[in-house]
Amino acid sequence: MSQSAVNEPTSRKVIVVGGGIAGLSAAFYLQQEGKAKNAALSITLVDANPKLGGKILTEKIDGFTIEGGPDCFISQKPWAAELAHQLGIQDDLIGTNDHQRKTFVLNNGKLTPLPDGVMLIVPTRIMPFVLSPLITWPGKIRMGLDWFIPRRPGRDDETVGDFVRRRLGSEALDKIAEPLLSGIHVSDPEKQSLLATFPRFRSIEEKHGSLIRGMLAERKAAKARKSAGARRVSLFQSFKQGVGRLTEAVETALTDCRLIKDTRVVSIARGGEWGYQIDLSSGETLTADAVVLATPAYVAAELLAPVSLDIARMLNAFEYVSTATISLGFRKQDIQKPFMGFGFVNPSTEKRRISACTWTSFKFDHRAPDDHILLRCFVGGPGKEEMVELDDESLIKIARAELADILDLTAEPVLTRIYRWRKANPQYNLGHLDNVRQTFEACAKELPGIYLTGSTYEGVGIPDCVRQGQQVAEKVMGFLNETKEESYL
Ligand SMILES: Cc1cc2nc3c(=O)[nH]c(=O)nc-3n(C[C@H](O)[C@H](O)[C@H](O)COP(=O)(O)OP(=O)(O)OC[C@H]3O[C@@H](n4cnc5c(N)ncnc54)[C@H](O)[C@@H]3O)c2cc1C
């Protein structure tokens, strides 16, 4: 869009602050809605980084495709794949290499496969579970009791730790739920809200009275869909070029949006009788009818403090933890003891310095040159955040020592790449849903036209961020429509 069109006096102005997937989706769906409704809309997206995408960060180095942040998204939540279709990049979608799907759990220092048929954390096939050495006999019997334990009355929230202990027992929590579920949310299961992170488990309990019965019913339904000819989509998806393909495609599609990169929003003030004034680090001041804040909550708090200390205080209550990823590329010929699968997780009871390792080039194609492999180790998270501040050399040394110990992998890596994610993982602790609701209500009441969105609030995964971007775009359009007459424009 030409600059003059952007500044047309009659157009309503929306500023999106933050060009991660949530902000990009918000801008994209605003543009779509604006076109569909033939609205005179001027959209500007401002991001602090020179490259858009936020935590979605794909790099190509020496034939490797390296993900600094997310490496895939769950297909059961449709919004990311839908966005890919709307952008016309659906042919670039890829699934995981399910023929070699195997996840391992470190158990007393030895890699032990997660038994076949475990869906999320629930066993759905008897024999592989019974024969698995991962869980002791008393632990297996305790997990089986889920079939008989009555559902919990009431709809109160509880921690993921309490829920899993209540239904499946402590061993299932320590060996399966804690490393797998907290790996997704990077949080402490003893604090993590069940209803904010895995509401599906509570729904299954309510509907079927047992997780095992519920998961068996889901498996049966999935089989029926398959035999009725439904196309099988891998549980996790990415793009041939890496997850960054998605954010790059959104950026390309934002033809009617002014993109301001490498520039921070430094403050937000009321714009006189109506709207807001947004000061940028470049010295420019923008005006807006509506502002979408798609940044972490602590950034939104800083920006909104001059207009509402109350809301800033509420936003500052959202907690985050820091993590880092260490990608290591190896020549295949240097691997002495071959391995196959998607990777392993380390329960915290194993007291290891890496929490998990993804075998990236086994999980997805197009991630390493044919004669190489790519692995990715994770460090940091609750109680271990200080590790993120170690220097590169120390982190690589730690990752290599752990891989040597766990995988017998002593080869010299041909490539190493570290990404530090400080205060990047929002903690959906008990009370999160109430905090989000109260913050949103206060914002709507005190600061009409200001909208909060992104991974801090209603889902951390990429599909949830896309959905939130889409929903916030609808809310902004509704607000602009309602306030047409009052506009100073
Ligand atoms: C290591 C890691 C692995 C992950 N793995 C997965 C995975 O496999 N699958 C999955 O679904 N999810 C995964 N996630 C979660 C997911 O990547 C994030 O939740 C999601 O990308 C966050 O998107 P967002 O738009 O909410 O925020 P962000 O990506 O953080 O975007 C916020 C943007 O705001 C900008 N900004 C900040 N301050 C300002 C300012 N003052 N002015 C202007 N701009 C500003 C930043 O530059 C940034 O671009 C992972 C996260 C991490 C850290």
C-alpha cells in the first residue's frame, strides 16, 4: 500500500505491536477483514527485531535447517494449517516421519522407549504397556486403577501434578507426565494449571469417567474415521523449509500493512479525546484508534504503565521462565552407535543437565544434508534457569557430555548453534485463567481500543497464537465498527 493511502484521513488506524506469530496473524486477519468489509483501514505492525517472527526463528546454515525456537505444531488444533492454506503454502507442509516414531524416556540412566499406544500420557494398548520396563509393576497397577477411580466432582481447577497423581499415580507423573507435558509448557507440574494447559484431560474425565476409557474411545473414533477414508494427518506438522516458512509467508502477504522493523514501541499515551499515541524508538510518533499488543506481558506492562498503573500491575503478575536450545550437527560416518527415533526426555528425577533431546533430522526430512544428522538439546526451565546464562562453550560441553553418557555419542560436531530464550516461556500456573479474564476485563473497561494477545494468555502453541491473532482481529473490527461515530478522524 502506498504511504499516501496509509495516511488517508478517513481511514481507521490500527497499530499491532509485536511481529511474532500472534501479531503477524492479527495483522493478516485485520487485512483480510478490512478487504472483505471494504473498510478504510490503515494497519501498521511494529517489531523490535530486524526480522519478523519472534520466537519462530529458522536458520539455514551449511545445508542444515535449524530451528532456534519451535520446530513443529500440533495438527489437532487446526489454525496454523488453516493459515498455511490461506497463504497458499499448504504444499510446503510436512508431517513427522512416523515410520520411525519412537520417544525414549531416561529411566535410571537408560533410554527406555515410551510403550506403543501411549496417547499423551495414557496407555491405550495393553501388551506394550504391560511388557514395558519403564513403569514398575506397582506403578502399572496404579495406572490401571484409573479405570475405576470415580470422576472428581465440581469444575475447580487443579495442578497437572495433582490431576495425574489422582488418576494415574506418582510414577506416571514422574516418568511420563512431568517430562512430556512440562516439556510442552516448560513449567512445573506442581504449579501448572490443568484447565489452562490440558483442559482436554478434564473433559475426558468428565465424559468417560476414566482417562484410559476416554483415550480408547478416541482411538476407536480415529480408526473409524480412517476406515471411512479420512486423510491421515501427522500429529505434528512443520514446513519443508522450517517453521519460519509460515511467518515469512505472512510477512509477504501483508501487502496492505506498513511494516516497521528494528524499532521498539517505547510508550503509549492517550491521544487526547480519542485513541492513542504511540512513540517509537526511531523518534516517530504514530496515532491509532486501536492498538494490539502482541508482546510478552511485561513489555505490555511497561508500555501501558503511563496510561494505567493497575493494568500494568496485573500484566506484571504473569510469570515467565528462560530456556536455551543447543543444536548439534554430526557427520553420519562419525556415529559409532546408531540410534533411531524422535528423541528422548529426561524426568527431573534423573537429575540430568539437559531436559530433553530431539533427533531433529529423524523426526523431519529436510533438516540436514543426507550424510549428516541434526540433534537439539534443551536446557533451562523452572529451577534450572541459571544454565541459560552459561557461555556457549560451557553449554556445548554440557550437551556433548550428556549425549556421550546417554547415547554413547562421542563424535565431534561439525556444527553447533545456541539460542537463548530469556523470559520466553509463560507460566500457566493455577489461577492463570482468572488472571487472564480479569486483565482482559480491566483493559476493555479502562483502555478501550487496547487489545492484548499472544502466547502469554490463551495458549502457547503456534496454532493457539494464530487463533488468538484471528480473534483479536475480529474484536478490533467490532470495536472500530461500534465507535465509528466517535472517531476523531
Ligand atoms: C525454544 C522454544 C521452543 C518452542 N517449541 C514450540 C513448538 O515446537 N511448537 C509450538 O507450537 N510452540 C512452541 N513454542 C512456543 C511458541 O513458539 C511461542 O509461544 C510463540 O511463537 C509465541 O508467539 P507470540 O507472537 O505470542 O510471541 P513472540 O514470538 O515472543 O513475539 C513477540 C514479538 O514482540 C516483539 N516486541 C517485544 N517488545 C517490543 C516492543 N517494545 N516494540 C515492538 N516489538 C516488540 C518481539 O520482537 C517479538 O517479535 C516454543 C517456544 C520456545 C521458546
